[in-house]
Amino acid sequence: MWRQRAADGWDHTLSGLGGSMSIEDFFLGRGDDSVIRRTLFTDRVVERQAILRRIRETVERPATTQYDFGRPAVNVTAVSGQGGIGKTALLQKVAAEFTGDEQANVQKIVASVDFGDYSRHNFEVVLMQIRASLAGLSDTWSAFDIAFAHYWSRKHPGVPLVRFISQANFLGEEQRTVLSDQVAATVDGVLGGTGLVSSVYKLTGLLRTRIQESRTIKKLRENCPPFGVIVDETDPDKVIGYLPALLNYDLGRVAERRRVQVLCLLDTLENVQRAGAERGSLEDLVCRLVYLTPGIAYVVASRTALTWHDDRSAVRLTYGGADRWPDLPPGRPGQLRIGGLDAQSADELLSNSLEFAGRPAMPAEVRERVIHGSNGLPLHLELSISWYRNLLAQGAAPSAALVAETFPELVLRVVRDLSPQERDLLRGAALLRAFSSELLAEILPAVRTIHVQTFLHRSFVTRTPNSWMPFSLHENLRQAVIRHDHLTDDAWVGEEWRTNAERASDWVIRQALPDPHTPWDPNQEQLRRMVAAVLLIGNSALEHGHTPARFGELAFTVAEFGYSRVFESMPTPTAAASPTPLGRLLSASRALANTTYNESARYAALRECTTFGNDPYDHYVAAQFARAAEVSGDYPGAEHAYRSLGNANPQLAYYGALGLAGNALRNGRLATALALVPSEAGNGHQRCARFDLLGHIHLQGGDHRVAADWFGRALTEAQTVGAPVWVARGMRHQAIAHAWYDADRALATLPDAREMNESLDERIGVAQCDLASATAWAWKGEWGRARSALRDCWSHGINPIAIGHTGMIEVLFAQARGDVQAVTEAVDAILSAQPHASERRHTWLAVSALWADRRDLADFDAVEWYDSATAARARWSGISERMRATWRGSLQ
């Protein structure tokens, strides 16, 4: 039986190439210990010593400058080099030597994040993975856990944090248990009760109250200056990038009680670097992580050198520039560029990795030929060892003449020497950047399970623990298989590559999204799958030139759940692909993720990608453009986009139908809007949208109690399915409806509504909270507060119609005071902003005209009311009369 002996001394039993011993192995006498395959690490002595020296300097350095945010950071070592040069192996060897260097009374921890796994392209996952790695050092991480729970309650209202952790499959089972217990204990301790951390939507309010009252938190505010700043910030997207500072504070408290040393490995960082690096991007967040945790030593591996020190990074990154990263310029000790192994080290690796009968299995002339062709590339050497071992298992002893001289030639030889089933499995594995056994079975249903399992034990198959798609090929190997497969006798033709890539992508989408006709409300694990799936398929579609049918639907769903930031990791379309539907989808997705865009810039970028065509990918782009057009006030453009979705998949078609109804509403056609509202909803998100739209129709119709009821149903549905954006909308819209007839109720709910909308960066929502506040305070006779809130509403600079029309409320207030001049000025301001009659069809302008008695502004009777103009006039005139009475009452 073959035996692979790892460098750490452990023996791993193998069967030739994985599985039971073959008949050839047995009868050729290559059983038991006759051939030994060792996985060894060789050379890199200088690099290892340099990295370990920098690690020791970091972990032994007193933490005296953690609140100096202009200080130089010297806690990172960047290892760069071409693919296959051995960066990952070097990181693993360094980690093993770090932990293996046992010191009395010193506890060492190694955390690791591999950005080759797309599920790690979410900074929440990165933080949780590192936090889970630290859990063994202490039971209490109060500053970080409380602040993260506060962040989580705002960013993901309705999603219990402890449940998220306990179901986080990117962590090991033991990590999930320990971390969820620790977080629950800490947060419940602050809240003053057991199980309160799972109070879902109450958690935000509970934490807000306790953050002001808790002795624990008061102590944290005193001792940890960043803590107060972080928990007082209402925008969670601003908070998350600074949470590592609290992790560093907690680590410092642990270090006061015992000696601890922490090393963190960040692998495949080139995937993050390629994604773009504006402030707020994933690379910027990773840079902040390293900078804000000076007590942790980081070793980073990337094909590309780390550039956090250069002049461009000083502008584009929060903590960029040479002053902050003095050790990263070329030639400095923080930047290591590694090359191939020298001939002696390469020969040692080949000699000692494969033995037969106590001597090197590979003859000297074969080793020499391998070394010459490899240029010292460890991936080439390891693959050569596997190739040679495979032939030995088949009873052959390859001569030097058969040794490949280039990496593509080596890959070709490896492929040719595999069985026909394994050749197809290798091709299937190369279709995506990650795969699973189930995916291989889907692509190649005729291949037996035993062959799949044997293939997965191949030395060139990499396994990523705790990942949805746990297997991958080295990217160099994957690319070589794709590019040179045509040289094999049974190669897949181009159409087979495309067909199988599409089959693989369709399977991945089915795992991330259910059948489109099935009601569906995903959990957090499903959302993480969607994030990984959209990035895997985006790269595959561009690489293989195929167009998975539901890719647009997947991308739309990822955006709907608020994860559009991951689109920064989407590939940039090539010049040839840019004018295609796929190119437009990729470009539109990257525009959604661009943190430097404001609303107008994002609208312009999406407009460039929008064709209103009938391709499923163009449907996705049109849906994103419609939303941006509405925010920018381009209602004709929005309507055009919504109409183009008529033949889209059910989810986007439903979205388009709602959009058309909403557009009718914005044009004063309430009856048409009511008739256009779809009667059926396939999932919770669609029900939220339907209820919300019905609420707006009745809100504009002046039936405020009916509107509040619809908004309440939308809010309840949003809380049930855990849809944060719809929770924020439901809260603010219900407050607006209540403000017209129950001021006390509106004012009681507005603080939570405002906090929710601020936390989700819903600027329109915050403005609507100001508008509701102004209206409610006016009914209370608190005119100073009402005017102040109205000024706040104007200050957002958002199209008044999108808010609920600030000018209409100005007219109402002025008319109630009997201030004719103020009424005239308010109406003239509306006319100035919208000089063309075709722009003044909205119900809010008709109501303003009714109150001001200005038919030149709008014709109240021209609105298409859902009952009658007479009934609508009675409702809206009654509002004006009541407000006049309120004004008179306040004077008395």
C-alpha cells in the first residue's frame, strides 16, 4: 500500500493514487512500504527566518501605540511570487514553525483566511473567522462582541446573531459552538437577561438603551476610546471597517493576564487586489484589519506585491501611504518576492519525496531533467513527482527522455496518463475555480462514485475545509488544463467545454436559488452560497463564453438582499465581451459596487449598460437601471426599463409589474396603479413589495388608516423573512401614514425607524423620517419643531417627490397659518423646480394645488383617483381644515 508521509511526521495511507490497492501495485511488488511518498517542504530557509523574525518582533512588542492612528505599521510581511512558486506552502511552514517553537507559559494561535474561497469576500465572514480563531484564548471579548452585535442588529435586523454563528458553515463545528456561546453570554450579560440576544428586532433598541446604561459599557467607554465612537455611529457600513480596533483592545486585555501570541495568514490576496481598492472596498477593509490590530502578526501571500505604501494607496485606502507602511517598499523587510528553488533544493525535494526500497525512486538523470524544465517552480516539481509515481504504479519506469520540459507539457503528460474517467473529472474540475463531488457528478453522471472519490484524493486537488465548494485546482494547473486539453486524444471540443461549463453553472445556481416557482425565503447560509455562486459563475461565464440562464436572476437576488458590494470581485469584461449581454451584466454589477459613485454617477454608469433588450442579462441590467432612474428623477427612463421586464423570468417580471404600477402612481394614475398591482406573490420579498405599494396608493389617495394597515403588513412580512431593507421601508412608511392621523404613535416609532434607515444608508428613508416628524409635530402644535424637521428634510437634497413632497408640507403649514405670501412662495418654488406641466402629474402636486387654490400648478380633478375626485377632495380638504384648526388652537 502506498504511504504518503507528511513533513510533520504523520503518515497518510494512500492507494497508489487514492482508493484500494490496484492489481498492478500488488503483482509488481509495490505494496506496503516499498514506495513511500512524502510531502516535504524544502529550502526557503532565508525567507522563513526573515518572516519568523518579523513575527516575533510583532508578537513580543508592547502594545503602547494602539490608539495612535498615524503611527507606522510594521506587523505585516507580504510574500509575493508567480503562481505555483510555493507561497501557500511557505505560509503553512511558517505557521507550523511558529506554533512548534514552544515557549513556557505562552499560548499561540494561528488564524487563516484564504481569499481564494469566494465566500470569504464578505468582511463579516473574515472578522468572524478571525474572532473564532481567537476564542480559545479567552471566554470574554466584550468590546468586540458587544460592538459587533450592535452592528449586526442594525445591518441585519431580524437575523439573530447567535443563530447566524451557529449555522456559519465557514467555521468548524467546535468553533461555531464556542463562539456562539461566548457571544450569547457577553451580550446577554450586557442586556441583563438570558436569551435577549435572540430578541431579533428588539435587539437594536435593547442595545441602544443598554449602551447608555450598562456599567460594563460605561467602563468600556472609559478604557477603550474607539468603543464609544463605534457604538455611537449609526451607519453600520462605516462601523465594520473599524471593528478590528476593538478586537485588538480585547486581545490586549487577554495579554495582561497571560502571554499570548497570534499569527494570521491571509492567502490568495490577489483576488482582493484585483477587485479594486477604493475606500470601503474589500482590500481597504483588509488593510484596516491589519493596521488596527498591531498586536497580531500578519503574513500575506499574493501573486502581486502589496502596494499599501505607494502614493496611490495614500489616496485610495483609509490607511495607505509610505508613512503608515514603511516596511513595504521594495527592498524593505516587509516585502518578500520569492523565486524558484535552486537546483540543490529541487534535487533534495525530488530525492526525498519519493522513495523505493530505501532509495530515491527517481533516478538522477530523471531528476536533472525535471529540475531543468521546472525552473525551480515547486508546483512543477510536485506535479512531476505525482506523474512519476503514477507511472511506477502502472509498472513503468519513465526514462529521462519522457520528462516534460515545460509546465504545459507536464500537465499534458499528467492528463494523458490518467484513466479516461479521471481525465474527464480533471476537465470538469477545471470548469470553475472551486468544485464539489456533487458538482462533478452533475457534470459527468456516467462516472462512477468510486472514480470521483479516487480523483478527489489526487495530490493536485486542494481541499478547503468548511467551504460549500471544498475542492479546487491550483489556478496554474486549471488554466493549463483548459488551454492545452485540445492536444489530448480524447479532448473536449469547444462546444463541450461550453456545454459542461453551463451545466456546472446551472447546478451551482440551483444550489443557491430554488426553483423559480417555489416560495422561498433564504437563510444566511443560503445567502453566503449566493455570494460565492455569483462570483464563481461570473468568472466562468467570461472564461468559457457561456451564458447561464438564471445568472441574471442570481445577481439580482444578491443585490436585493443588500450584498451588491461583493460585485467588486466580479471580473472586468474584456473589450470583446463588453458589448455583449454578459459584458453589460458584469459592468452594471461593478457599477453597483463602486463605493466612489453617488446616485447620479451610478445612474450614468448604469445608463451606459442598459439596452432594454430581451436578453435575460439585459433584464437584470434594466432592473438595476430602473431603480437608479427613479432615484435620479428619470421616471420615463424607469418606466421604459420596467416595461422591458415583461418577458423576464418570474422574479424580474414581478419586479417590473410592481415598477409599472409604481410609475403609474407617480404620474397621478391611482386607479391604474391599483389595477396593475400583481395579485399573487411568490415569496416574502415580493409580498413586502406588494403590500408597500398598496400602502403608497392609499397614502396618496388620502386613506391614511388604510395605508398604515398595508405598511404594517409589509413591515410584519419583512420582519418574518428577515429582509432589512424592507423592514426599514415598512417602519418609515408606516410612520408617515400615522403622522397624518395619530401624531403620538408616529413620534413614538420614528426613533427606531430613523435608526434603521440610517444604519442601512437609506438616505431617502432618513428624509422621509424627517418629513413624518415635521407633520406629526405640526399636529401637536409644536411649530418650531415642525419647521426644524422640515428644514432637515430639505437639507438632504433629494427630489421632493421621492420623499413625499416637502413643498406640499410647506404649502400646508403656510396655508394653516393664513400666510398667503408663504403659500405663493412655496408654490412658485415647486413650479420653478418643475416648469413643464408634463412633469407635474404627481398626486402630491395636485394636493398642493388644492390647498393653495393654484390650478396653474396642477389640476386636482385630472388625477385618476381610485374612487372619485369628490371623495378624494373631501379627504384632502379635511386635512387642510384640521391643520388650520390646529394652528388656531396653538395660538390660544
